[in-house]
Amino acid sequence: MIDLSNCKPFAKGGNRNCFRHPDFPDRCVKVMLPGRLAELRARAPWYKSLVRDSHFDDNARELAGYQQKALRHAGPDSAVWQHLPRYYGIHETSLGPGSVSELFTDQQGTPAPTLENYLQDHGLDGRIEKALQQFSDWLRATGVLTKNLLPHNFVVIPKSGNLSLYLIDGLGSAAALPLSEHFEVSRQRYISRRIERMWKRIHWELSDRSIPWKIAEKL
């Protein structure tokens, strides 16, 4: 068991707290917020009342994302890890099940800044625009499926004078039918739509946000 009783989260998402692994400082442990599963189930539409808890559990969805076709048999030197943290599975912790993955840090050893932080500080400059294009090319080449690519789900890492992006959350398909998992044409169309939405979201983040995101996304 991973004892998190003396650990404070270094980040908090909508559904999970993120802790530094007490025994492996280069790993992150994500644990669902107390009572969050019950809250998500209570807020869900009536037709989802019979689905399993895993439907609302970000850890279970992350595990499923790492089990997708593009990652299922990836070796340690595979290109898929160029923009993804390595994954160590779900482990029991003192706070409940925890999803354990690679933790990216800056030169001072603190958790790396998110793309959202970078955009707030530097805007869409040439360095980050190049990093986003490299990520997009990687996504198309590897066929990795993601949900919506949101700036707070990336971290920014300096590498050899350039910047590199790592997607730390949001793996898996958001499609109702698994066509993109089995057919290459569907896969590439799906990935192109995610990339298009990624750029749309970035430009929205940098705007005055006078239009709510859910409306801007549909325009």
C-alpha cells in the first residue's frame, strides 16, 4: 500500500488530487476526491443510473486509455512515450485506489508547469507553437487516441533548447462507437478533429473569453 497520510497534493483537478509518490519521487499518484464518485453519479442523467462506478472514475478511464491499441504492446523505447508519461497501473493507497504514472519536473525538481500556465505567462509564442505542431505530428503518426486536448492537461518540458509537451491526462476515445480504435481512416479523422479542437481551445484561452467555451467550441 502507498501511504499518503503525510503527503499534500501538489495539484488538484476536477475529480482527482495529485500526489508525489512517497517512495518514488519521479512518479505521480492520482486519487479520486473524497465523495466525488457519488457526486458524479448523482449529477448524471437518469439513463446512466445503471452504469458501473468505473464510468465515473477517472482512474479507471485512464487505465482504459493506456490499454488502447496504439499503446497496448508499446516497448520501453517506443515513440509513443515521446509525449506521454509512462504508466505503472492502479495501486491501493491510504486514500483509496491511485493511478500511478511518471512525474515530470523542472530543473528545480518541482512539478513541471502546465501548458495553461505557459500560455498565461508567454502567450502563443514561436517555441510553444512549434511544440504543439510536433505533438500534433506525433499524434497522427502514432495513432494515439485522446479526448479533448485541454491546456491544463499538458506539461511543458525544456529539451535541447526547445520545448516538448507531454499529455498527462485525457487519454482514450470520446467517441460513442469504437470505429477509430479499429479502422485507420476513422482513427485519422478522429485525431484531426481533436487537433482542430485543441487549437480552438488554445485561441479561446488567449481571448477575452467573452463567449463561454461550450458555445465557442460549436462555432
